[in-house]
Amino acid sequence: MDDVIALYKRDIDMTLIRERLAMSVEQRFATYLDALRLVEELQRAGRAAREAAQA
């Protein structure tokens, strides 16, 4: 089992984890809200593109 865990651990980017842990809770929420807004905008754009293609 330890070998399997070691294989997964080698692909983890610890710098990203450290960056997130260095942020305040408010900064983390703001980052996640920004990502959520991006996802929502991409969804809207995808719906608009599908509607335009059907028209």
C-alpha cells in the first residue's frame, strides 16, 4: 500500500498547496468565487453558442 501512496504523492504539486495554505480564509473564498464566476460565464457562453448553432 505504501508503494501506491508513494506513486500518487510524486504527482502532487506541493507549491500549490503551500500557496493556498498561506492565504487567509477570505482570500481563499475570493479565489473560489472568481473560479465559480468563470465557470458560470463559460456555461452561459456554451449555452449561447449551442442556441446560435441551432438557429
